[in-house]
Amino acid sequence: EAAEKAGYEHFMLKEIHEQVSAIHNTLAGKVSELEGTIYLKELNMTEDEIRKLSRVQILACGTSWHAGLLGKYLFEQLAGIHCDIDICSEYRYRNPVMNDGTLAIAITQSGETADTLAAVREVMSYNCPTLAITNVVGSTITREVDSVLYTRAGPEIGVAATKTFSTQLTLLYLLAVKFALSRGKLSPNYVKGFITDLRKVPGQIQQILNQKEIVKECAEIFAHAKSYFFLGRHLNYPIALEGALKLKEISYLHAEGFAAGELKHGPIALLEKGTPVVIIATKGQTYDKVLSNIKEVKARDATVIAIAGNKDSEIGKYADVVLTVPQSSELLSPLLNVVVLQLLAYYTALARSCSIDKPRNLAKSVTVE
Ligand code: G6P
């Protein structure tokens, strides 16, 4: 086992680092910067079928559901396709209304989650095309759906998903941009720029990893907090949810993620002096609103840990702690921000002497409904 960990103390830390190569491998052969094109040859859909799509229905559980939630923003914002997302254990029992032109996408790193398989069987009864995003070749889901896109993350041993999540996001970006191209919503020129930026992501993640000691220091300061809150907006709302889930899973700290705009509708009542509140504050269309949220949190004497771009000279005036990521486009910022949150969860669990790779009560895949 020590050899498999390649010098890392835990599989989770190794897998956080492996995101650099995992994203690179997931992109390999799928993007052409020169032509501004995305190639997804495993997708069994014609250009005409893509153009005629009227809706995407995403089905997933846990961390994969968080990836799907970002997918919803991408399909709607980039490709102009209406997108619904359901938690699989809910989907089956709510008598969903389905119409022609729907593509169902199941996201499951293991390909074995019983709730996801059951939801896929339900959606297939409506005769819509099905696509799975998974990390495990030959897993059960791959035998049931029309098309399979594989994340090239390699085996993930740590129960808390890290590199499978960021590679799921990578494929969702590619899929949404491909659909946008086919439907004339984005130009090849825009896509060239997007691919250039996407190709930079592995290197930018490496820069975050090079500064992991700063995240460790922050984690140690708050490792014995009673509760932790995570706030994000727009594309980084799913990342706030994922940050809270990672912390819960491996450090057993109470953590909640919220859309930052919802703070004032209830969660703000929970804030006490010194409560750590992680706020994702990388630059984008909601940046000013996020600054307002930071002020709301500070006014209640809670402690703000901001995740911000490394060129942001303003944020330090408002936040108590600033954890930086390399400057990127707003669109791709979730891929960087999540790495900081994974490290925060990891080092918090380490400071609390938790069983990081095999947290209590959790399994890598849940094969009962
Ligand atoms: C389990 C794992 C989670 C995972 C969820 C869905 O609960 O502990 O990390 O997100 O299952 O797994 P899947 O394989 O379907 O992505």
C-alpha cells in the first residue's frame, strides 16, 4: 500500500495531486486548439440530433450531483439548452414529465451506484437517448446506456471523490461547448480561446498545489470549529456545496454549503462570533454581490475565508483569510476553486486525526437503493 501511495501520506492527497494529469488525460485527443473544435467520438449522436435537442436531464448522486449542477449552468448558459438535474433517489418517485428531444446524462464515477442505475432504467422507459459519464471501464452503467464518456482519472482509492469530480467537470465543459458549437451558439474562434484556457488548467492546479502549506495553516486554525459554512454564487455555487460535502465526509465537522444569495433568507441566523465562512470570491459577474455577502458575514463577527484570484488587490480589505488561485476566466474558475476546498478538507481531517481514506459510515460506491 505504501508503494501505491507513492510517498503521499494518504491516497486522497495523492489523488488531489493527480488532478494535474487526470484533467490532461481526459482532454487528450478531444480538443483542437487550431480548429476550435471538440471531438467526442464516443458520443453516439449526429450533429442533427444535437441540434434538435430541446432538453438535457442530468441524473446523479453525491459529488457527481454537484458536477451535474455545474453542468446545468453550462448547458443553459453556453448551449442554450434547457437542463434539469435530479438526485437519482428522488427522480424515480416523482413521476417526471418527459418530452421528445431530451438527452439523459447519468454521472457516476463508479458506474455502480444503485440509485443512479435505477434512475437510468426509469428514464430509458421514456425512450430518450442516454449518455453516461463514468470513470470505470466496463462498469454496470456502461452496459445500459447508448453512449459512454470516460473520465481518464485512473483508479480513485480515497472514498472522498476528488480527481473523478474534476474530470467529470472537464467532460461537462467539453460536452456543453460541443453542443454550443453544433447549435451555433459559440463561434470556433471563441472555442479556440476556451481550449487555450482549458489547457492551462492543469498547470494552474499545479500552482495551487505548490502553495498547499498556506491552505494547511488555515485548516489548522479552524480545525476545531463547531460549524463551517461555504458560500458561492453562479458557477461556484455547486463548488460551495462540494466544499462542504468534502469537509463533512472526512473531517466529521458540521458543514453546510449555500448559494451566497440565500444567506439572508435563513442561514445567517446560524452565524456566531468566529464561525468560519468560506466564500468563493473569484472575479466574475457576481463579484460585487459576493463582496456584499462578505460584509454581511463580517457584520455578524463571523470569520471570512475568501478564495480569490491572486491578482485581486481588493479582497484583503474585507476577508480575514485569503486563499488564492491563479487568475482564470470566470467560466473555468470552478476547476481551480475546488482544489483549494479539497485541500482545506484534507488538512482539516488531518489536524483532527480522522481516517481520511476510509471515513466512517461511507463507501466508495453504494450498491443498495
Ligand atoms: C458514494 C460516495 C460518494 C459519491 C456517491 C456517488 O456515496 O461515497 O463520494 O459521490 O457515492 O457515487 P458515484 O459513483 O455514483 O459517482
